[in-house]
Amino acid sequence: MEIIVMGCGTSQGVPLVAHDNAGLDQANPKNWRSRTSIHVVIEGHHVQVDAAPEFRLQCLQNKIPAVDTFILTHGHADHVLGMDDLRQYCTNNGGAAIPVYSTEQGLKRVETIYPYAIGEAASPGYIALDLHRMPEELMLPGGGVVRSILLPHGSEPTLGLIFEEPSTGTKFVYYTDCKTVPTPAVNLALDCDLAILDGLRPNFHPTHMTIGKACEVAGEIRAKQAYITHMTYQIDYATYTESLAKEYPKVGLCYDGLRIKLG
């Protein structure tokens, strides 16, 4: 299994526009964060999780050759507004609709923003989306499995995702955009090989975990390795990487373009 971190920034991206971004070393490219999304290759099947406003550029920068399945964790703007750029992946597949899985609220958001894309393509070169409610267990072509569980995120819950690759026996957990990780979600994630966890900033936020809470969750789920995503400008890469190495040696920070292979 391969995980590509296409973006790891908060909803406004990092650095912020029209802001001094105090404490952020803008000379370090790992502090330039586009909006959060990942790409997972599992048993040879390409799964795209969310489509940030920068999705087209992220695909070019990370050389993403295919999108076979799309999972939308929730319908917030920073996760859904790049979906129109799935069009070339549809074209490359003969115009066939891409299977899209999300929550009920997420699917309604897709229908509202992209009414022209539901079902068959409106014309050659357009996107076509085949919408489905995300089941608790999704069997992918090739044998990969994606389990899901709802995580609290204000008024709109987020899909927590657990990827399991039978051929390598590896498990990857992706819990972005959440305030807490309830016990059932902890149990699903136990002893994972890799976890990528929401960790917005050091101080309180009403709908996101803090850096400290994310580190606690990494310990609770007994992750062999964990990374933090969806970060604000308050998280300087070098500063926090150094401090985490001392207190939480199994926890690191994501950066755009990070690639991790399991198995």
C-alpha cells in the first residue's frame, strides 16, 4: 500500500493570505500546505480521498495516474471543491462514471455543487459521478478493504477511514477533521501500521483536535507510526518536528508530497 499526502493544510491553506503568519518559516517548503487530501494505492487500486481546491495542481505535482474510486470524508468546501478536475480520469476510462462514496450530507453537497456530473457525463470531457452512501465495509476491486466510521466534526460528521491490504497484511488509518475519536473508532484503529490524524493547532478549537490531542490518540490506538494533518500556520514544521521527536517519537508532521509505503 502506498499513501500520498497531497495536501495537509487547514481550510484556508498555509501560509494564510493577507496575514503575517507569525512564527512560520516560509523559506521551508514543508510549511507551504495546500488543502487536505490523500491518495491511496491499495492492491493496485487508486483511491482518492477528498478533492481540495488545489486538486488539479496536486495531481500534477504528485503524478497521480488514475482515480478508480473517490471517497469524500465530508462536504466542507476545502474537501469537495476540486472534484470537477476528476474529468480527465473519467475521460481516460472511456467516460465511465467514477464511484463516489460519502455520508448522506456529503452526497447532497456533491449533488448541489455538481448537478451536471451525476450519472453519465453531460458531454465528452465532462465528469461523471456514480454516488453511493459509504458502507461500514467497502470491498474494492483487487481485494482491498476500506472500513468507515463517523467521527464528530461540528454539525457535519466526517468519515473516518481504515484501509486494509490483505496481500501485505497492513492497516492504515485516516482520521481527518474530527473533534474526538470515540471508543468504537479507537477499536477499529488499534495496532495500525500507520495513522494520519487531524491536529489543527496547539490551542482549543470547537470542531478539530489539537496537536496534543492527536498525539494522545496516536498512543490510544497504538499506532506504529503516526502523522498529523490539517494544520494551521501556527505549526512550524521544523519547530514541531523537533519537539515531537522528544515527547512523542512515533508522531510526525505531514507535508505536501509525503509518500509512505507499507508492506
